[in-house]
Amino acid sequence: MGRLFWKFLFAFWLTLIVAAVGVGSAVWLHRQADFDEVAEHLSPRISFWLDTTESALVDGSPLAAGRLLDRWQQRRGGAPVFVVAPNGQDLIGRPLPPASTLAALPDNVQRTVTLADGQRFRLIVDPQHLRPRRGRPDRPPAAWIPLTSGLIASLAFSALLAWYVARPIRHLRHAFDAAANGQLDIRVTPKMGRRRDEIAYLGRDFDHMAARLQAQINAQRRLLHDVSHELRSPLARMQAAIGLGRQNAARLPETLERIERESARLDTLVGELLTLARLEAGSDGRAERVELVELIAAIADDAQFEAQAAGCDLHFDGSGEAWTWAQASLVQRAYENVIRNAVKYTAPGTAVDVSLRVANGALDVSVADHGPGVPEDELAHIFEPFHRAGNGHPAPGFGLGLAIAQRALAAHGGSIGARLRPGGGLVVDLHLPLRDTPSPATPA
């Protein structure tokens, strides 16, 4: 049960307590008013009872007062006065009325008497003798008293509870309207104050959702800008080549070669964008059982050939088997992008270290280069599309390889991260759980 349950329960019980206190107070006041009215009406008789009892105590003794009370007790109706001795008991042993009844008695029906020897006696008129005058029965409290007390308490606490619950809901409604109108920078949590209940958790979830939507929309806008920029450059070069070919027919072979090169570049870019878009939308390819160690070893072997041609090397460390259900083309693309990216950035005369380990039902691969690395504050952004690290390295590419690798692993429940390598360079860690059966996202 959540916090709202306990708050509602507390409000319910508090309403009952307040209503009970209100009803009790109203009944006490009602009885007090009756006692006051009767005491005023019977004032001469009350004074006679108290004066007679006091005279028996002062002029006689407690024994004389006891005999007086016994004589009154033998009469019909009993003795009208309690004489409370210093020991707290009635002088002739009668049980005293409840304390709540005594507290409701007016002052003129009780008095304190001090004898010559210092003993203090309290004289109290028996509440049973404080009857309404003849012809007027002892009336109970009116029915409207408890009803009104309960109604007022329930209305007050219902209004307070409604305000307490409706106030954050109004903030949420305003936030949803603002988000529907495109104001995704709206946040609800600051308006929730110190609330710690389900409504406050809903507000935090809304803020998280709005932040994610805002980031996604900004990423889409940035992606459109980057795509247009990447497409504009080869298209502009193709248009320039076509213009040169028209002006100078002798340079036509060179022009066609340039157009072919830019067309290939455009084809590669469009292919990368289609792969990224397919991963963003959720790939619907079919899974197959793949052995990853052999797959990565083959990728490393091909990358080593490219690395040696570029004046560097690649060291592969891994053995055993790692079978899983996955979309082989996507998984291969992820590991290939990371390894070839490391080869592209590592310095001449150095080596890229690729190591893998199978443990706890997952495959962990580490790819470390000796390149320029990236600024530490950009480590979390290198997996964004078209991101170019500010390390001054003029490596070719579109900045989509790591983004595709990150989304390909995420589609299989894996993850990827980057960290700086001590002494220079970058380490990319890839984690992929091994599945015995196809996941729902990658049906067999």
C-alpha cells in the first residue's frame, strides 16, 4: 500500500476523532446547561442541604454529620449530599459519582468545609437530586448536536483532503497541456514541494518523460541538420564536377571518377542512415543462433590486415565459445564498427588490444586503442549520431559507427560504454547477455 492510503486513513481517523470530541463537548455543555438551570431553580433547597450538613460538621462532629446523612438516607430518595472525607471516601461509604459528572456540576452545589482541627471535608449535592422541575422530564441532547458536529468535521476534512489531492493534479494537468502544446521544458517536481506519495512520484515520472521527449526531439532536429549537412557536401562536389565536365570535355574521365566516388560516399551514408533508422524504430529482423567468439575473431583478423596496412597492429585475446540468439548482421556490425573505429584512430606504430571474456551468462569485450582519445566531458556523447570528438584527428567517416553499435547492442539487451585509457587512448567496453532462447524483440 502506498503513502496515499496512509494519508487517507489518517484523515479518516482524524475526522472521527474530531467528530467524537465535538459530540462529547456538545453533550457536556448540554448537561452543564441543564445542571446550571436546575441548580438555579433549586437554589433555596440546595442551600438548605449544604447549610444543614455544614452545621452538623462544624457545630457537632463528623459523627453527627454521619447520623444526619443516615437519617436522610432512610428517607425516600436517599441523602441529598455527599460528604467527602480527607481520605477521599464518602462519610457513610456511598460510591461517589463519576469524575466527569462531578466536573459538570455548577459551583453552587458544592463547597469545602474546614473543621477546627484542620480536617477538610468536601460537600457535594447528589446529582440525582438535581432533577428538572415537575412537569419537565430530563431531556436527552438534541439529535442535531452529534449530526452537526459530524457534518462540520467531515466537511472540513473533506475540503482539506480534496485541496491536498487536487492541487498537484492541477499542476499535472497544466503540465500535460503545456507538453501537448510543445513546451517540453515544463517541470512539475518543483511545484510538488515536499510531497512523498504516489502523486509526487507521478510528477517525477512526468518530468522524466518530458526530459526524454525533449532530448529525443532535439536529437531528431540535430540529426536532420547533420544529415542535410552531410548530404549537401557530396552533392555540391558532384554538381561542381558536372559543371567542370561541361566546360572542359578533356577532363570528362576525371569528372566521372569524381562523381562515382561521391556517389559511393552518398550510398554509404544513406546505408548508415537506413541502418540507424531501422534500429531507432526497433529492428524486426529474425534471430539465429550465433557463436560470438568466432565471429569477433574473424572481425579482428580482417581488422588486423587493415591495421598492418596502416602501419599499426591489432592484438586479439579470447578463446572458448559464446553461443546466443541474436540478429547476426546487427551484432557483427556493432563489433566491427567499434574495432575498425579503434584501428582508424590508433597511432602508427601502436596496436589495438581486443580482449573478450565470457562470465555470468554474458560476453564482455574490451577494445583499447592508442589514439588521441576524447575529452572526458564528451565520453557520454560519442555514441550520438554525427558526433565528432574534439580531438583534432582528421579521420574520415560520418560519425554513425558508434551510434549504430550502441543501438544494435541495446536491441539485444546489451550496453556499451567508453573510458579514457591510462597513458592515452580510448577503451570501449561492450556487454552482451547470452540468450538460450530468442528474445521477444528478435523472433526466431
